[in-house]
Amino acid sequence: MDKYLRTAAVLHDLLGGTGNIVSLAHCVTRLRLTLIDRAQVDDTALRAHPAVLGVLERDTFQIVVGPAAVTPLAAALAQLLADS
């Protein structure tokens, strides 16, 4: 398992799993998610994860991971969601 898939698996669980994630997209530096229940997110652990540079709540729940990691991490998380 590569590092992006491992990181995506941890983020997936911290976000409440497949049942809590409605949609996933990304921009240049952020994963953008629509969640069913914001209360299912483990904020403390998510913010403490070394891959997470920040968390923002706007029209979507956004996890800042940086430009180098965002595309492969989004692909790995999408793969996990599709496989679930």
C-alpha cells in the first residue's frame, strides 16, 4: 500500500467513513468534501495528522494537504470510497 492510500485510509476513518462522505473534489491544495454529519468527524485527530496542513469549513468541508499531495490523495480517497 503506498503512502497516499495509507493516508487516505486514515482520513477516511477520521471523516466518519464512506457513509458520511457524500462527495469528494479537490482544488490546487485542498480536498473538498460534502459530509452528511459533521459531528462524525474526529476533529482533534484530523487536525493532528501530519498530512493535514489545515481544515476549513466553507460551502464544503476542506482539508488542506498542499499542492504536491492533493491529486494523489484525492485519487486514493476516491478509490477507497468506490471500493466501499
